[in-house]
Amino acid sequence: DTQGEKLISSERYPQKARGMLMMAIASICFSLGGLLIKMIPWNPLTINGVRNLIAACVIGGFIRLTQHPLKWNFTVLTGAACMAGVTTFFTIANKLTTAGNAIVLQYSAPVWIILLSFLFFRDKPDRSQGITIGFVLAGILCFFFDSLSAGKILGDLLALLSGLFYAGMFMLNRFEKGDALSSMFFGQLLCGIFLSPFLIRETVFTPGVLTAVFVLGAVQVGLAYIFFSIGTRLTDPVSASIIN
């Protein structure tokens, strides 16, 4: 285990069980996103910039506390791009379609994970994974037919794209030079630096809005991805994505 895993995990649980627990906790934190984003009357780029800046402080504090060494290489930077992509496209999608559609379509990730695993590692899907792909694709088609009639197709497409980037997040720990925490920290910092300046265009700063933004950054992104980084280290990507 890394120091981060020792800080949170317990010796009573086998590795895979701990991984599943970490992913379940991350999922609870992620579930706050749809509702809170709808509550904030800001441009989605502003929301994503500020929440990622807060999240970078949370992840950075965890990295410092656990003395986790930051890595800087092509694989880590690719992961950072996935981090930036999943949060940005998900936030925009939440404003253009229903929160339910955005969340469900983002969870097309298992399909992308299976495809990427075959592309990079030549892992062939087993029967259960094939069935998973079939059900997920059927669900996606249903959402798209509904969105065509509702005029929300752009939001659904962006949510689906966020699912592709999300799949990349689950696979960060599979690559030899990958490091999930480093990718998350740099991806959040990148979004924070480039998108937070949009804050000067906003006019609503009520206590409720500021509280929602803080919870989004500290819990829905920052704390969630701490548990996520540990869970994906202890669980295979497909299982982790289904739990999450």
C-alpha cells in the first residue's frame, strides 16, 4: 500500500474489498454534482474553474500530508487532460441537458474502458463485460432518442464525451508511468488557473451559492478523487467503474 492507502484503509479488509469501499465512497461524493451545479447561476466554465481550484488545494494537501511524490511525464499529463476534460464537459452538459442525463451518459465509461483496454493492453472483454456493453449502449440510445425530441442533444453529446475522459481516469494506474494523484492534481490546477478568471463576469455571490461552490470543490471533486485514486489502484478499471 502507499501511505495514502494506509491512511484510509484497514487491515481487516482484503485489497479488493477496500478498493470497492473506496469507490463506493467516491460515488457518494460524486452524486452531489448534478444538484449543486444546477443550484449555481454561474457560467459552467466559471463553476468548473473555481471548484477545481478548491479541489487542487484539497488534493495538494492530501499529497503533502501523505508525502506522495508528484510525477511529471507524458502519461501523467495525459491523465491531467482527462481530469480537465471530464470535469469541464460534465459541468457544461449539466447546464445544457438534465442532471440525470448528464450523470447517466457520463457513466458510459465502462464501455470506453473495455474498448481502451483492448486498444492499449489487448484485453479482450469476457462474456459479462460484453453484456455490460450491450446494456449500456441500449441505455445510451434511449437517452439520445429522448433528447432529440427535447432539443438537448448537444448536452447529451458533451456528457457522452465526458464519459470517454472519465474512462481514462479509471485507467491511470494501469500504465507503468502513470500516477492518478499527480494527474488529478495537475488537471485540477490546470482548470483552476485557466477557468477561474471567468469569475469576474459573475454577479451572484450569495451565501448559498458560495457554499454550493465550496462543497463542489472540496467534496464532490477534491475528496471524491482522493478515494477514487485509491480505489482504482486496488480494483480493476471495469469493476471500479461499475461500482462508481
